[in-house]
Amino acid sequence: MFTAAIFDMDGLLIDSERAIMQAWIGAARALGIALAASDYVQVIGKAAPESNALLVSLLGDERAFRQVQAMAGAQLHAPVTGPRFPLKPGAKELLMALRHAGIPCAVASSSRVEEIKDRLGRVGVLDFFTCVSGGDEVRRGKPDPALYQLAAERLGVAPQACLAFEDSENGATAANRSGAQVVVVPDIKPPSPAVTGFSFRVLGTLHEAIPYIPRWFGRTGPAGLEP
């Protein structure tokens, strides 16, 4: 059914969204600004221009945004032991299975290309991807379909031939609008009924996708895995 796979990064391949959210909420609190998790989740999956504009509104003004951004950034760049954003369960196993089946993979992430390569390189999976597409390469970020259209173009296939993997509502909507089918693996926020309705599948972890590779891609994956 599909000839290529396209992956989001933050919250799907790597466990980054929670750490980033807590850094912003903690920095806002330190400055006496109430930023609720239920408000912050609105920015998840959006590219920087859209998410920054929303955060300015949530925090009150541009000055508060810059202060919170600086404090959160300092926390997120402080030295740590091991990868700051570890792989999500099943991520590497799924990528290995897709490679075994000869399925080309791309990344379509709202993060900047430099961040994508750095974060995926640190957890040892960057080489699994034929190409990456970042939020700094398109005029409008998710839920606009441009990122997925760019990733499909770089893979050399139509979006309709791609199976996308996403965790957020904005990302799933972007993939769907591009013409790709989307498998949703929720991270912080459960999918809305609308997202569930147009999704190809909703799974608990990326590991759950591995047995479906022969059925979804018409290629032989690891032996004995087809359900």
C-alpha cells in the first residue's frame, strides 16, 4: 500500500516534548507567570514562528516571552549525563525493521534542520533517514501540509504513497492534508475524535507498528512478525 515512511521527531522518535514543556512552565513560574500545561500543549507540533506567537500571547507580551525563552533555553542546554532527549520505545526497532524491508524513511519535523540532525545524531538514528525536512525550510509549519509535501518530494514519491507517523494533532493534520495516511502514536495529549477519525491507525507505541510492515508496505520485514 505504501512505498515510503515519514516521521515526526519531537514526542514521536525522541522523548523531548515533556522536558521542553516543563522547562517553559518552570521558567514562567519563576517569573511569576502562570503557564498551564493545558495551554502549552497548543504549541506542540507547530513551527517556531507560530508557536512563538502563541507563547507571546499566553505569557502576556514579547518581553515576558524573551525572558522565559532564555531561562528555559538555559535549562535545556545545561550539561547532562547521556542523551537529553532519549529515544521513545520502539523507535529504533521500527527504523531497523523498515530498513530491513527496504523502505526509505524521511523526517518532517517542526524543529530546525540543525536541531533535527543534532538530536537524532545523539541517539544514533540519523543514518536511518534518506532526508530530513525542518520547520525552518517552509513558509508555514504544521498543521499546514508543506513539511510533508517537502519530505515526500525529497523522497521522490507522492505524499499519497507515504505512511506518516505522528504524535500531535497539528502534525497528524499536516500529514493528512498532504495526502499521506497517518499513524498516530500519542505522546502528551490524546488525539481528538477528529484526528482519530481520519487516522490510518492509533497505536500505543512505535513498537506496535513493526508487525504490520509486510501488510502496510508489501515488503518482507523481520520473519514471523506479520499479525
